[in-house]
Amino acid sequence: MENFDLKGFAKGKKQQKEQIGGNAIIYTRVSSSEQVDGQSLEVQIDKCREYAKVRSYTVVGEFGGTYESAKSDKERKEFNCMLAFIKQSNKKGSNQPVKTVIVFSTSRFSRTGSTTIIEEVEARGAYVVSATSNYDPRTPVGKYMQLMELANARFQNDEKRATTIENSVKALLKGRWIGKAPRGYDQKTTKKEQIITINEEGKLIRKAFLWKANNKLSNEEIRHRLTAEGLHICKQKLSELFKNPFYCGYMAHKFLQGDIVQGNHPPLIPKEIFLKVNGELSKNHSGYEQKIDKEYAPLLGSIKCPCCGKNLSASISTKMRKKFGRTDIGYYVCSRKGCKYNSSTKKVHEAFEEEVSKYALSDKVSELLKMQLTITFEYMNQENKERAKSIKANIKAKEKELEQVETNYVLCTDAKKQSICEKVMTKLEKEVRDLKTEFSKVNTEILNLDKFIDFAFKMRSNLFGLWELQGLEGRRRLQKLVFPDGFIYDKNNEHIEPKRVNQFFLLKYSYPTDNGDKKKETNREIHDSSLSVLEAGLEPAQPQWPKDFKSFLPVTSPVEYDCNISLIINTLQ
């Protein structure tokens, strides 16, 4: 009797004997949709129901019934629903407690081999039994058998994964993409072949790359343009797209462990454009782009603070806005903490007009400079032709030498000689690639040279007038073209001080003169001066720079002023 009174202080619970019957639920799954069509699920369900019937279980729920393939077992939606059902059923006061989960096989229940999934069920008051095994998982021997099944499933899963990765790497090295092709491509893959083609979205993505490379547009401006043409893309996806080498014909994949291989798919853009775009992206280290959609402050992005050198922001005069409702009176201000610099937008714009007007040339000087630039470009064209011819001959010689080494490698049976051949082939392949890259740089000829040069000088003759005709985007690009590094505004002297001016707008014709002790300037020196312009180039620096000026003119309604630029554009097109 005394011992009976102390039972309330005892620890642990009495081990219950195996009970047959009671409430149970069934859980089935496969890892692919093909297995669903192959009746694998139906076989599992029938076997589990038969097991429950033989052992007098009452099935109160069935979960799964579909394919669930996830990186971890906890990511399965049906599995989580089952856990929630068990927890709800085993609450105190429930009249239908669930103590058993019937699965077709423990290995099917968890392919990862993790015991956590079993423990999740047991933590909610139930245990897992297998319809294809004959052991009680509540006993030590039964638990051991269950863990062995899980370990075997893990081994098979890891072995299958290793084989899959090995085959995937082989496919990638052959130029065959694995998985879904990136946006802008249509893909048709069979066991024998893979066909990847550029679709309509791809053509728009190509435009995005060219806008970034040639016009230096911000990502936000590119997004607006793409949206207008029917391609909707968020800023994060656009940035990822610009960094994907797939679009220039190469493939990067985690299975390649840091290597890049050339793919068999058609590239959207040349490799040079891809590298140029990423060069532009790397200039913006913080990933921050200044918002410049303020009509009253078109110089945002170019005007700098003379005190700290940072980009200025802009704001409307609060007093004029509240008192008179005017929103056209603003200030360029420095938002840097501790800096109180500000200047009137009106005065800055007047100084900007005065500065850009300095670069206008008389017709006589323009004609002389056109002649000199024409001679310079023709000289470069001829020089590039000769270099391209020489490089092309060198490429053919190297390819012939490579072909001979490859033949020797195939016919050779000596391992040491084969090793030497491999090293020679690697060296020759690199030399051929480098020569082809160099050839692509010099194998360019400027067509319609006279029209391009004439177009550039027509633009220079009325630079501020052209600037006024543009919207915010066009003005910004033109400012960047003339003043690549921006400028500051000197409030005391009320004038613009450029950090750097594009060499083309500084170009003036020098007449050979004799000023006492000063040395006469020769034609060769004038020629070298012109070459320095070409080396500096326009922003972006391109041999065919006049093409970029077409983007500065209104698209909807071409405006005719002193020089008929609309006629020139039509001629160039």
C-alpha cells in the first residue's frame, strides 16, 4: 500500500506491447511526374491499403498522391500537411488519435537517408511502418532495420547524383546546355540532339546589351525602353541577365567548378559587347543609380560639387512652390553631410550654354578640319587593312600547324610524345584565339566616311541647340559625350569648369606659322594631333563614332535648323 502511494513520483512510462489496429494514415510519393504516369503511385496506395486491412488499421487519411522532389524532405508540401494532421489528431481530447503512418517503403519515404523525417513523425506521437517490410520500428531490432533502409536509400541517392553530375559535365564540355535555356531562347532537347534558337524576346535582350554598351544607358532607362517594346523585366533580373555569358555564346555552370566553356547555341551578342557591358556595370561599384527624372534639373549626373566632388542633387524652391505654386525654380544642391553648397538652376544653365557655345567652329575652319580628319581616317583604314591581312595569314599558318600536330597525336602510340603533342596543341590553340581576337579589332573599315565626318561637324555647329531639343535621356547622353567626367559650377565667376572635355570638341585646325623663335608646326604634327583625337575618341570610344549621334535627335518629329540634320540621318540610314 505504501508503494502504491509513491507511484505518483515514479519516472518513465511502461513500455507498451505492439498493438495491431487503431487509426492510421497513408503517405505515398514519387520523385518525378513520369512515375505518376507509370502507375507507381497506384501500386504504392494499393499495397498500403492492403497492409492496413490485414492488420486491422482504420485509415483516416491519405497524403501524398503526387510527385514531390525537393532538396530536403521538409520542403515537401504534402509531408508538412501530414505532420499538421498528426499533430491536430493527437491533441488532448481528440477522439481519433493517429499512432501509425503507413508508407510503401522507408526508402521511398526519405531518399536523403535522413533520420530527421522519422523523428518529426515520432515527435508528434506516431511512428512509421513499411508495407513492404516485416519489422516493428518500436523495437531495437526493428529500429536498426529501419535505419539500414534509410542508409541504403542515401547511398543509392548519392550514387545516382554522382553519375548525373558526371554526365552533365560531359554534356557541358561538348557545348550542350543542361537545364532550361535562359530568357530569350527557345529550346528543344531530345536524347540525340539539342536545338536552341533565339526568339523575339532574345532580339529585345540584344537591344538591351547594345543600349548599355554603346549608349551607356542606366538599367532603369533600359527597363523603360524594354517595357515600351513589350518585354517586362525587373531590375534584379536585368542585372543578372547582363552578367550571364550564355548570351555571348559561352556557358558558366556550377558543375564546371569555375570554368567557362563555349556552347553550341547561337550567341545574341559578340564577346566584346558582353565584356564592354560588364565594364560599364563595374564602374558603378555600389550598384546605386542616381534618379535624374527632374525636368527642371537636366544636368543631374554631370554636375559635381566643387567642395567634395560628389554628384549634386536638385530640389525645388520651397518658398516659391508654397507661395506662388511655381515648380520651375530649383537649385542644384550637395546632399553630403556637412556640405552646404547650392546654386540656382537658372544660372547654371546659362553658364552651361555659354560653355558649350565655345566649341562651335566657323565654316572655314570646319572644312579644313574635315579634310584633315578624312586623311587621318583613310590612313588608319589602310593601316588596319594591312595589319588584318598579315594577321589572317598568320592565323592560317598556325591552324595548319595545329592540324599537323593533331594528326601526329592521333597516329602516335608513345605516351610521352602524346603528352608533348597535347602541350603544343594547347599552346597553338591559345595563339590562334589571340590572333582571331586581334583580327576582329583591326578588321574594321569605316564606310561612308565623308558622311560621318560631315554629320559630326553639323552637330558641333549648333551643340546647345541640339541639347535643347532633347528629352532628359538625350540631354544626359549628350552631356556625357562632351564632358565625360562631368563639370563643376564656379559660383563666384559664374562659369562652368569641365573636368575633361572630349577631344573631338577641343579639336581646332593649327595653321603653320613662324613666330620668331617658335618652331613651325609641320603637317606631320597636325596629323599626330588628329590621331590623338582618334585615340581618345568620343564617349564611348569607337572608330565609327558618328553613328552614335543619331540617338541624340528626336525620334517622333525631326527638327530642321541651320544644318538639315534630319536629311543627313535619312541619308545615313
